[in-house]
Amino acid sequence: MHAFDAPPAPWAAGHRGVDLAASDGAPVLAPAGGIVTFAGPVAGRPVVVVSHPDGRRSSLEPVIGSVPVGEPVTGGQLVGTLADIATHCAPRRCLHWGVRDGETYLDPMSLLPLHGPVVLLPLDE
């Protein structure tokens, strides 16, 4: 729904992740293996953070976590459900996925393996 938009400076505006269309209560899966290092509110929104072995961290919001902090997870494992709260994607619902390497935000989509050509599909209204 919304693509990554790197800010020109660490303090500047930008979109530090991607927004993926989802529905209330949808299962949210770990994008890769790691350890759940945070599950709780940030600025009033539920967030789950998975720290990966390569040092990167994935943040998923608004997600009500289902895995205790400190527990390992595998890629594709359920880590929570999409919360039923209004977001910047309103009136639609979305999952925000951010990835950080140290203090640098990365485009999460650039980390996914491509399997064949990319095909753009129309957005259902």
C-alpha cells in the first residue's frame, strides 16, 4: 500500500518501512528467523520486534504479540495478529513492516527473494 521512502537525514520525514494490506485479526508471521526482543506498546500502538542473527531487526505494527519476549521464532512462524485500530492507512487496514540494520532503516522489500517476474495487480476497492 505504501512503499519505503528513505528520509534524507535521520531526523527528517520519510516512510521507514512498507505498509502491506491486511485485515483486522489477520495472522502476522515472522519475516525471518530470530528472537522476539520486544512486544508491547510504542506511542499507543502494539509492536512486535524480531531481532535476526545478522543483526537486523524487523518491527511489525500494529501487532498484538503472541510470542513471549526472549523466545526464538522461525521464518513464517506466527508472532501475533493485526490489531483492530485505526492507522495512517485508514480507512483500510495495513501491517507496517520496518527493518533496521543498526541505526539505518532498510527497504524490507529489497530483502525478499524474487521468484519470477514482478507483476502489478489492481488494488481492489
